[in-house]
Amino acid sequence: MFDFVHRKRTIVQVILLLAVLPFMFWGMESYRADGRESYVAVVEGEEIQRREFEQALRNQHETMRNMLGDNFDSALLDNPEMRLAVLDNLIQRKLLKREAVNVGLTVLDSQLAREIQSISAFHDDQKFSYQRYEELLRRQEMTPAMFESRVATEIMQQQLQEAIAKSAMVPETVARNVAHLSEVKREINQALIEPKQFVSQIIPEEAAIQSYYDNHQADFLLPERVRIEYLVLSLEEWAQQEEVSVDEIKKYFDEHQSEYGQEEERKASHILIAVSGTASDDEKAVARGKAENLLSQLKAEPAKFPELAGEHSEDPGSAKLGGELGFLRRGVLVKEFEDELFQMQPDEIRGPIETAFGFHIVKLSEIKPANVAPLEEVRDDIEQILKRQKAASNFGEIAEDFSNTVYEQSDTLQLAAERFGLSIKQSGWVDRKSKEPAIIANEKLLEVIFSEDAVNDKRNTEAIEVMPDTFVSARVLEHESAAIQSLDVVRDEISERVKRQLATEMAEKEGRAKLALLQAGKDESISWGDAKEISYMQPQGIDIGILRTIFQTEIDKLPVYTGIVGSDGNFNLIRINRVIEPTSSDKDKAQYQALANQLKQMLVQEELSSYQLGLRQRYDVKIQEESY
């Protein structure tokens, strides 16, 4: 163990995902039996349970929230495409697991231990902590055996994918050709012929306006829309109704001081005389005698500790550092070692201390006292934590009662508002694709809002969980059916569109006429922009369509001219003056290698995608489409 804490550890990202703590609650779906199947898919006879799928959705939700921070929008995840993507990922994991077993992949116990110890979520002060390991698994309601089984499966899947990835090869000729195309430059001048210079010349005819209207009526469709009132029941707001006493805050603070400052740390060194757990009594006696002899020498000459550690310690990681282990907190090392260390005084040497690893001689060099924030500074934070904990303990029942109330009293939200102390909110006009207000921009909620019961009978919608632990019920106040706006209403808008369309056509016509003259060798009076050197890697603001046209143009005799309508409607006249070939340098070689690696990675992704598609076709996969 002491050797391990000094070695560089590999973090396996797919295993890290297993260590992400789930949300405390499963949401309304777990409180309510609605007759749906308990599973969402079956992979070769193995069911993917609904609870597993919903947890995967929550983990994805939390992962994206952590990644995007304030920019996170829960609506990103609440759509059929995202839900199907999460389900597909679960299915793919099942397929890879089955295939790994079928091809005979195995995981050695030593490999499994190494990977688990490398998971940073189980580290305390950058060292694996078995105490933290057990604590996190307990929170997930998992035993070490269950977790180890999952990690072993992940390792086998990784081995399978790595074997496929290593088979991907990018020929050097291909890599060099791509590198050349990305680096070669062309010096150009550019001139724009803009539609806006023709707009004032255009007066659309009535027939053109009518034709545009007839051919683009979908553009002028006012979607079905409603105005609603709604209630929001959320764990965060419900928690504010909870009362927390001063004693409760003080108790929490005392029990969680490590979260509000720096724990006491002790800088230690040790000499390990290793003995295996299966050693005989005689072998242990020999090891203890050796440790006692070293302790006697150190009592006489304490300054020789680094020298003797380097010569005798059987912990290679610390031996080469003179036995130094650095600063240690409680919970990092085995209990026998830790109990002695945290009773010692600076410069004290103790031993032999027997642990599962052998016999230790320990020296304490320095004590870094605990530094905990005053209670007053963290009181508000603790109060919020305790309120949420109290609310969470019965929020499932509250949410169920809320759902029943809005269903049973379906002609009004007032009774539910009074019972749960909520305020009724009102929206402006909302359609099926509305993004505001964000709390109701939820696909499931919008679906029930526009249902027949809600629209025609003005009944409350069921309580929909629009995000974890947040439920909304709505009632339609006013409804308007979808309708196409009349020509008289949109005539001015159509007139402007027709003007822009005709102006774009005129700009292209003039541009192509000038291009033809230039290509014929006739001198045209063109106001060219400044010359600039462009490449695929350095496009200098030129969009990809124009860039492709420039590099696809034949350059037998320079200068050469080409032209294209850009994405903005402008016609781009281009004069290509010269070609600048890339030069070779150490920097270029590094860039080439990076590009080759990117190409290989792209090929690996293609190979993996093809392989996974093949697995999907070989194995029996059934999705309960109505269930996910």
C-alpha cells in the first residue's frame, strides 16, 4: 500500500462514471404504479430495468449540469432523442459485456484492485482510502462485491474496445496528403457584389407576392397556443418550510468539520519490514527482531532515519525518499499505523507497529493543526443542508399527495395551492415548442397541456416531473387553434422577402457576368480587397463553401478567377494570385504527427461504430418504445 500511494495512477474515465453519486430520490415514477412495464429494453434475454434507465438519465443530467454550470438547460435532456441516446448507451454496454464474455476475456484480481485504487473519488489527499471507498458505496446502496463486479465488467469492455482500436491504421501517404492539403496556402483577393445595392431598384409585383405566399404558407402559420396557470412543487422550495434548531446546526458542524476547513495533518516517515499475511510465527518473529534492532539504532542516532530507511525499508516508493510519506490525514492509512501516528509528538520515533503489511518504525516530523471555519461563517449553508435533508425524507409522499390533489380537484389549482402553500403562476402565450418560461419548457408537460382534457375540458394536467425533484401541474386558461395568417397581415413581410430574393439573384447575375469577363482575359474595373493568404487551417474568416471553391479551382496559369454565392447571399469574386507550399520544420513535423493522431482517432471511432452496429445486428435487442 505504501508503495502504491507513491506511484502514478491511471484514471479510467468509464470507471469514474461509476463513482458519480446518484440523486437521493428516483422521482415520481418510482412512487406511482402506472401499469407500464418494469423494464425498458431486453438485450439477449437480459432486461434493462426502468430504475436503471432512470438512474442513467439522472447521472447524465448531473454530469451535464457539472460541465455546463450556469449555461445548463434541463430541457436539453428532456426530449425523446436524448432519452433514446441514454438507452442506446445502456444497450451498448450490455452488448459489449456479453461479447467480452463470449470471446473469453477475464480480469485478474490484481488488475481489478489496481483499477479500483486508481479511482480518484475514493482518494483522500490523493491517496486511496478504504474508509471513503466503503462510505461512497454505502451511499449508493452497493456492496464492495457488487461494485467490483461492475468494474470488472467495465475493464472487460475496455479491453474489447482497445483491441478494435489497435487494429485501426492510417497509411502514411494518406496522412501526408491530408497534412499537405491542410497547410498549403493560396494568396487571394476578394470582391463582394452585395444584394443590398439592388434592393432599392426592386418593386415586387402583386403576382410575385401572391406566388410567394402560396408557396410558403407554412412560414406564416401561427401554431396552436395556450395561456396557462400552473403550480410548481420543488424540493428546494419545500425545504424552506422546514425548521432547523440551533442544536441541530451545531451537531452537524461538529460532525462535519472536515468539510469546513483543513483537518489536522501529520508529516511522517516510516521504515517497513514487510511480512505477508500468511507468514508463520517464526517469520514474523524474525521481521519483528529486525525492526526492533533498527529502532534501537534510531533511538541512539535519530538523524540516521533517512539513511536507514533507504537501506532497509521494504516500501520502495518511500524508501528512495528517506522513508518520507508526506502529510497524512486520518482515514488515509491502516488503523494500527494511524492510531500510533496521531498519538505521537514531533520528532518522536515509535515502533515496531504491526499492520497487515508488516512491521513499521515511524517518525513524526511535523504537525499541521486543524483549521476549521467558524460556525457563524457556515451557519447558513448548514441550515440549508439540514432543511433539504429533512424535506427529502418525506418529499416522495408530498409529491404523491400533490399529484393526487391536482388530479382529484381537477377543475381548479386553488385547493392544491392552499394545501401546499404554493402560489399560482400564469404564463403568456405558449406553443408546443416554447422555451419560455423555462420551468414549463418540458416536452412531457407541453404534451399534456395540449391534450384534449386540458384544452377542451380545462382540467388540471397531471403532475409532471420537469427536472429532478421538481413537479408542475398546469391548467389551460385560454386556447387558440393553429391558423395561417392572411396575406393582408403578412404582405409587408413577404414584400421584403421577395425583394431580398430578387436582389440576391441580381447580385449573382452581375457577379457571374463579371467573372466570365475576367476569365476571358478582359480587364474589369473591380475594387479588390487586400491580398490575404488562406488555408484550410487558417481560413481568415472565409466560410467553408467559398474555401472549397478556392481550393478546387484549377491553377494551371495564375492569376485565376472564380466565384460563388456565399451563405450570406453575397456573390464572392475571387482572384487567386499564387500558391504557397508548406515548408518542413520540426514544428511542422509535430503538427503532422498531431494530425496523423487525429485521423487515427477518427478511424478508430468509425471502426468502433461499425463494430457496435454489428453487435446490435447479431444479438436480439427489443426496446419497449412506450416505456422509455
